[in-house]
Amino acid sequence: MARAAAFPRCLSLLLALLGFSAGVHSARKPNVVLIVTDDQDACLGGMTPLKKTSALIAEKGISFSNAYVPSALCCPSRASILTGKYPHNHHVVNNTLEGNCSSKSWQKMQEPYTFPAILKSMCGYQTFFAGKYLNEYGAEDAGGIGHVPPGWSFWYALEKNSKYYNYTLSVNGEARKHGENYSVDYLTDVLANMSLDFLKYKSNFEPFFMMIATPAPHSPWVAAPQYQKNFQNVSAPRSSNFNIHGKDKHWLIRQAKTPMTNSSIQFLDDAFRKRWQTLLSVDDMVEKLVKRLQSHGELDNTYIFFTSDNGFHTGQFSLPIDKRQLYEFDIKVPLLVRGPGIKPNQTNKMLVANIDLGPTILDIAGYDLNKTQMDGMSLLPLMRGDTNVTWRSDVLVEYQGEGHNSTDPTCPALGPGVTHCFPDCVCEDAYNNTYACVRTLSALWNLQYCEFDDREASCLSSTISLAATAKIQACSAYESTFRQVASAEKGSSHMQLGWLQQLLRLGGVFVEVYNLTADPHQLNNIAKTIDQEILEKMNYRLMMLQSCSGSTCRTPGVFDPGYRFNPHLMFSNHGAPPRRLFTRSL
């Protein structure tokens, strides 16, 4: 039996030696390469340094101009890529073990069901991972670097967060330390070389999936030596939302010092240049991968995806540098794809998200998506240019704020509850920077509707220097007011639309709404002036998406023909304030 089983393999080898390898490749399932950068924006020129990548992927395939992440932070977003789920379903809420980032719970409840695990176990793919996995991967409390997640044939994962030198890799569960010698240790180049080796030595009788997750352009922004003098005359874009006060926004945005100091601007300009410099090595890596695939006769049967885990900001609304916020610059990312059946030089404007990557790749592999619990949709019909496609008009964005219980020494005036503070006492995050948004894009509407979980609102507009704890206490009187309004509305035989705007006037619910057609840089919060019925439909849609799972995450949006709105359901929780996904007490 063993001799008989070996015969087809020998025959395939003989055919390859006789020059029939192209026929073998064409009969095989398509290969997939997924490249994920770290903190690369789409709104502030993040693709500009990547000339080769644009030529080799975008110009040879399709660019999605409205690609979003469901959480503007590394670990929750990467978990969404792997699982095809929104954060409220994979339960990774921040970059800590306590926030489920590569925790034991994640390993038990989510890792066995990621799309790479399905590719390997159910679709016959050989799978390869190299680079940054999740921010807490390798933590001793979660199995250390000996833990190799299910679904990976070859595993070269970075311990913890992005670095360029002096790091440790888990090589199939064994530690391999690297130093600071550019020729052998620069991480982006190491990932490129490992990927090329895989393509050289992999099996030629199985399709393959590769996920390459680069450190660039994440801090500490250490460029390769040959690129450290590039972009010397480049500075961060001075868009209309650069270095201005975030009026009518959440208190965390309003607390930023405006105008920024010269030292802050110099710092963020320098960071912007260094970010671009680090991306040049990514560009080289993409070129090498494409050339290797071509030389091996694999390119025409390989889909190549290029994207980022989240966006980034440099001075927008006077916030120096970071991500985490609800605005376009933090939640919008590049997404480029080339591959079989994709026509060159296409741009698709449909609303897509990184929860769609897993379903798309499984669809490419021929797997029945009905067998998964994924929230996303397959992009394959859009990639192939199918004309009769019913697509979504909204996606959910959600984030749980992080803070420290002690006062940040760089910003004592704000008290406990904040984090990621700069010397000018500008903090990028807080416990009550917890929000959820509906990002809507349809034929007639281009809106973003967001609610914050902390009940900070106009009642605090004159007290933005208060710490997060004090802010919540300052609005404690809101609770009874909300219940009175809700009770009156619920008992009415003709429910009045406008309850949410009443609460906005009373300072009970903090909402941000933007019309991105008229206001693409999100300067003006129109929550108090937008049509009341639209406001309440968006509130209801947000609650529905925050509790969705699988197919219920793909139901019609507010502006879709099949949408149905029942305002009575908004008070189903006995008149209490609408439930938010994540809660944390100070």
C-alpha cells in the first residue's frame, strides 16, 4: 500500500522534471500571500513610499479605497484578521494579556478556529507565518514562545511587539535571538529571507498560504542604513485637521494642547519621515517575493494581499502620534490585491473591512463559509468584478479605552485613568475613551455615527481638565434624567422621535456624527443638528451591530432598501441607558 501511495507522487515529480510543472500548478488550488504592515495609514500618504508595491500589486490588481479596521489598535485588529470576527466576538479588546491579547483564553477559544487553522486542517494548505503575531505573544503567563498556534506548518513569530533589532523569534517553538548586526538581524530583511527560503524549499504538491507581518512602520522607526537619509524634506501632512482644536469632540480629544509646541511638531515630523524610511525595506521585500514567485512559475496562481492592522495620526486635532481614535486616519487602511481572475488597475469603492480577509481566503480555497462563525464577507466577487453583488453599507468600529489607576507623571493635572501621555500633558488614551461606531457608506450617505461609554457630554464642556473619575462623577445626576425621559417615551402610545437629542441637550449621551461627503476631515460634529430620525436609526443600528454574530452582522444597514426600524426596541432594557460592549470602572 505504501508503495502504491507513493506512485502518484513519483509521477508528479517525473512530470515536473520533464517540464510539465506549469500544468501541475494550474490544476492546484490557488496560493495566497498576506502581507500585514504595522500602523500604516491610508489617509496621510502611507502608501507613498511603496512605489514597487503599488506597481506590483495595485497596478496589477485591485485597490479597495474604503477599507476599514473594526478596532484601531494592533492586537484587536490582528485578532479580527485571523478570526474574521468583530472584537465583541473574539473578545480581544486591547494589547494586554488582561485584554485577551494572546492569552490562554484566546488560545483555547479562538486560535483553533482561525482561518489558517481551517486552511491547514480542512483545505490541504501548507501554511507559513513570519513576523509580529499578537502583541503579547511569547508572554510566560501564556505559554511563552514554545506555544505554536494550531494551523501553522512553519512558524517564525516575533516575541511581543515590533522591533527591528535585539529581538527573539519563536522558530517552530524554539527561541532564536537576534542582535543588532544589519546584515543578519534587521527584522524586515530577516522576514523577507525566511519567506524566500520557504518558497524555495516548500512542497510543490500542496497549495500554500503565507502570512508575513512586518514591524514597519511601527515605532521605534529604525530604518535600514541605506534608507536613513531618505525623505529629508518630507514632513507630516498639514491637512485641515492638523494642529487644530477638536471642538465638539470627546473630552480626550479636546484636552489636546492647541496650538502644539514647536518641539511637538518637530517630533512628529521626524517620526513621520522615519516611518516612511522603514517602509522602503517592506517595498524591497514585496519586490523580492513577487520575483521569486514568478521565477518559480507560481505568480499566476497566487493571490497577494497587502494591508495594515490600523491607521495612524501625526498631529490631527493636535494629537501628536498614535492610533486608537475613531477618525478616518486611524481606522482606514490600505488594501491591495492581485491574483487569478483580477483585472489590473482596478479601484473598488465598496465598504470592506479586515474581518473580510479570512472569509475571502477560505473562499479562494474552496471552503464552505456557512461552516464558519465569521462576521465578515468574502471579497472574491468584488475582486473578480462580478456585477450582480449585494454588498453591505455599514461596518462596526469598537474600542475599549486603556488607562492607569495611578496619575501619569507627565500629566498630573488629569489625574488617574489616562495613559500614553506626552510631555506637553497631551494624553492619547483613557479608560473612558471607550466607544462604538457605525461607519456607513451608501449611494447617498457617507456617515459615521459614534457613541462613548462614559456618559461624558456637554455637561463637562467647561471641565475638560478633570480626570476621568471626576468626569464620570460630574455627570452622575444624568442617570435619573435618562430614566425619566426613557420612561415617558416608553409609556407613550405614540413614541416621539427625538429622545436621543433630548438626552444630548441634557448632557446624557456623548455622540459624534460626521458627514464625510461635506466634511472629509471630520471637523464638525453634527450630532445636535442632524435629522432626528436618522440619529435614532443610527443609534438602533449601532446596538444591533454590537450584539451581532456571524450572518446577523451582515443584515441591511440604515440606508439599505431592506432595512427595518422599530424604535420601541430601543427601550427594551427597562429604560436603562443603551448597553455598550465594554465596561470598566475606575
